[in-house]
Amino acid sequence: MALINESLLTDIKHKRDFVQKTGTGDLDTISGLDNIKDAIMRRIFTTPGSLVHRPTYGAGLKSYVGSPMTINTQQKLALTIQDQVLQEPRISKVNSIQFVNTDQEPEKVFLVVKVEVIGYGEVVAESVPFGEVF
């Protein structure tokens, strides 16, 4: 029987500069639940059309940075996010999508996505505040 980390796959660790190296100089990798969370956020923040080989990949969250997060905007974005996240073959269900801000910094919005991972259960993926991403 496969271990849960094996079924959740391993990928190259993508961060802001896309160059995460290990002490040996190899590209760093990410596995298991961290890989799922990273894949969800990468899909949500990617602008549709920016990947030539996958033109419909991405929810385009970058285009909402600095925009007012009205109820209509949140609903539209949540539907787009749900559609995109359900295209990930390791995810069976989106339980919730929340836009959260704090009293200390109301201009910064966090995204919290709760999903059901096949063979595992609920996983929570959270973004950094929108204002700090770019």
C-alpha cells in the first residue's frame, strides 16, 4: 500500500524567485500535504492564459489585488476558485472559500480554502495577504 505522501506527489518547490536550492545545489522539492496546499495557491494566483500549454489554468487572483472586495466580487471570485480547484485531480470537493481580513490591517485580505483531498480528508490552504504577494 502506498504512503499518503506518495499519493499526494512531489513537485519542485515554487516560491517567489522560483529558485529554491538544497545544500547540494539541487532544486528543492515539496511533498505531501504541503504540495497540495502549494498547488492550490499556485493555481488560484496564476493568471489564465499565462501558461501557453495550459491556457485555462488559473483563477487570476492577481487581477483582484488592490480592488474593492465587494460581496459580488467575492462571489464571482469564489466560483472561479472553486472551478479551478476542482480541476486538481487530487481534490474531490471544495468545502469552503473565505476572504478574511483583520481589524489591524483591513486593507489586507487572506484567502482560506478548505478542500477534501482524495484518500486523506479536509485540508486547509491559506494565502499570504494579497497586499504582500507582489
